[in-house]
Amino acid sequence: MPTTRTAFADESLRVRDGLYVLAAVIVADNDFEDVRRALLDLRQRRQDRLHWREESSKRRTVLVSRMRELPHSGVVVIGSGMEPGRQERARRLCIERLLTEMTSQGIMTVVFERRQPGLDARDRVMVAALQRRHSVPAGLRASWQPAGSEPLLWLADIAAGAAALAHAGDDTYWTELSAGFTVRRFAVS
């Protein structure tokens, strides 16, 4: 029987650069506990979770290096040309691209990082619309969880942050991570 895999997704925005990045890290379900344990061990004292934006460059290097050792693959969708104030439109387009890519790889479960209840509700409506239009299979299961309660979302945060930096010209971290990821770029405007 084939191994079931789940995607964990998070975004990174660079509004000034007109960039919306949505990353999904795919982990085999039977690797969840080992990967979670490794991520929890990377936290520093008083740190509830790993969060790319709050890490120093030295820590980012450590996180990327450790992430490379963990069993995963992934997809990064980069929407460029995002107009100010149009982040939700860019998100919808990126989610559609990401889910299409996930289902083409046989991934039928995607966990997104929870944002705010109203914004998550918009995402749910959009996923249901994609299923009704048969853009993604009806059997696709999408859920939203807080990053503090699901360490596997931290992998997606790291990937999205590194990919966004690379797109803006600093590929220090992405060069080390990129081999395990498929990258899809498109214009959101």
C-alpha cells in the first residue's frame, strides 16, 4: 500500500515587492512524529514555535541546514505583481495553483496555517468552489491549524521565507533548500 502524504502550507508576503509566496512541505504521514520531534528540539528557550521572520541570520542557517536533513519534499508558488491591498486576491490565485499541484502529485490532505477566522472562512469557501468546478478533486481535504499546535507548519514557514528572500535577491538560504522543491511562478496582476 502506498505511503500517505500530507502537505503543510504557509505564506510569506513582500508587499513592497508585490510578492505573495505560498509554500507547501510534503511529509509522509508515517514520518510525522520524528519530524515534529526534530522541529520541537530546534526551539530555543522561551520559544513557543519556530518563525522565520523572528529568527536571526545565524539561526536561519541552522534551521535550513536541519530542514535539509528531514524527510520531505515541497512546492512553492510565487505570485508576483501583487498590487497593494490585493493580498487576498493573490492568496486565492496561489492557493488554486498550489492545490492543483498538490493533487497532481496525489496529495489529498493539505493543512494551512490558521490566520483569522474570517480569512480562513474565505479560504474554505474558495476550496469548496474549486471542488465544485472540478479544478481540484472533491476528495481533497483542507484544514486550518494554528502554527503553535502543529510544528510541521514550521517547515512551510521556513520554505516560504527563504523562497521570498531569494525572489527579492538574497538566495543565501534558498540555495540550500531548493533541491527538494518544485517552484511555480506566475503573475497575479
